[in-house]
Amino acid sequence: MGTMTVEDLEALDTHDECTDAIVQIIEAKRENKPLPQAPEPEEPAQVLDRMAALNASVDKARESRGEHGAEAEVHELPKPKKKAVEKKAAAKKTAAKKTATKKASSRKPRSA
């Protein structure tokens, strides 16, 4: 890149179709003419189904590990015990009381 010059870039056979299309639109609007129609693509673009590709990749990886289409098992999470929740709430209340008493007693009167 460091050795390229402006002349090298001008010598390349490049054509900017987007800029040409914008120039045509601007000229048509300036002259109050109808806008030019976009040309139809020569071949329709190939649409990739990403989910299908992902599923195929996952199936291929499973087969390489020796897993044959095994679905994952879903388990219900155990419900939390009420005693643990109550203990946590009680611990928070006592901690709040301790900090409130410490704040009040932490100040010392100024000596004159």
C-alpha cells in the first residue's frame, strides 16, 4: 500500500455503479423527470437458511462425538426452601440495625 500512487489507482479499471445511479437520480429530480428504474438482478441472490445450517452443524458435531441424535434432558429446578429465605431476610434486618447504631456512636465530641 505504501508504494501505490494516485496514478496507479487511476490506471485500474474500476467503475462505481452506485455513484452513477445517485447522479442519475439527482439529475432526474433536478429536471423534474421520472426517476430511473433500478435494473433487475441477473440472478436472484442465494438465500441461506441459517437455522438449517446451524442444525446441520450441530448434528455433524454430535455424530463426530458419537452422540446419535440424543436430545438434552430438561429438569425442573428445585424450589427454594422457605427457611433459607427467612434467614436471609432476618440477617439483613440485624445487619441494618448494627450499622445504624455504629453510625450514631462513631462521632466524638470536639474538645474545646
